[in-house]
Amino acid sequence: MRAAGSHTLVNLRTTHAHTHTETMKTAFVTLLFASLAAAEDLKDNWIYFDTNGTAKVNFTVGSHSITGGEPWGGVTEQGNGILIKAGRKNSAGVAAAFVNGISVANVLVTNHVIDALPHDMNFAIFGNLTVSFSTGETAVCNNFRVGQGHYTAHNNWWMGSARCESTPTTQKMTCLCEGTNLEFHAEGIDERMYVLPSN
């Protein structure tokens, strides 16, 4: 003979299990949509270093800065290009991190030079830039920084270090590096910077 109330106990356990399963499903769906949204916001951001002949670039990242809540996918290189996978939302905080310890005399921007320094940026990376030329020369610029800015419907790029000296009127910057020094020239194209050895 079944004890009184046992049927009610079974129903309560079944209801609890069903509720737990639905909660897990809801959490999974929420996480899935959040992941999809983050994936959509993760952009391919390329910066290319052009030169006479060919060059290969490498960037060893020490740290990075990005607007809060934006996805970050890391840094890779291919040929003369650096790919930064990241969201694009500008903020003053990223720009502040980028200019920390340097001045207008230490940076160069690829395009749109109304501002002497960036006020808002999408993201920035800090570390060592290596440029290997087809001539056999190699430059290693330590404590270098590269960041993506924004103006109207465009994304431009800023770069430099405390060991760089820029001449805004000529759109040129010379940097002291290991191996050989580097000379950068803005091409007036958002995602491209011209670079060559400077001895």
C-alpha cells in the first residue's frame, strides 16, 4: 500500500527537475546569443607597412587597451600586415592609455591629421615591433604602440614611441630601434604606413 502523500512528492520532484532543465536551457540560449553578438562585433582590423621591395612585420604584444565591453581576439601577422581582431568602439580611456608617456612629437597617424593627438580610440597594442626587409636589414622597435582611431566613417591608425621623433608638417617619423632605425611616412591611406630603414 502506497504511503499517503507519495504521489505529491513524486510530482514535486518532477516539477523541480523540469524547472531546472528549463533554467539550464534558458541560460544556454542566453549564452549562445551573447557569444553570437560578440562574434558579430569582432572585426578584422588590418594595418599594413609598405616599403621598397618586400618586408615582413611582427608585433610582440606586451599589453593592450580596448573600450570596455568590446570583444578582443588577439594579434596575428601576415607578410607586411598586422591583424588585430577586436571590436570597434572608441573611448577616451583607450586614447589616454595610448598617449601616456609620449607627446605629439612621438607619434604619426596614417590619415586625417586635424588632431595632433587622438582624443578617442577603438583599441591599442603595446610591445615590440619588428620589421624585416628583403635587403636583410631588421629593425626591432621596443616599447612601440599602435592604435586605431576614428574620424567620420573611417578608422585610421596611430603609432609611435618615446624613442620616435615626428615631423607633422612632413608626415614623417624617425624611430631609434635595434639593428637599424626606421623611418615612417604617412601615405594618406587609413590602413597603410610607408616604412624604410633609416641609418
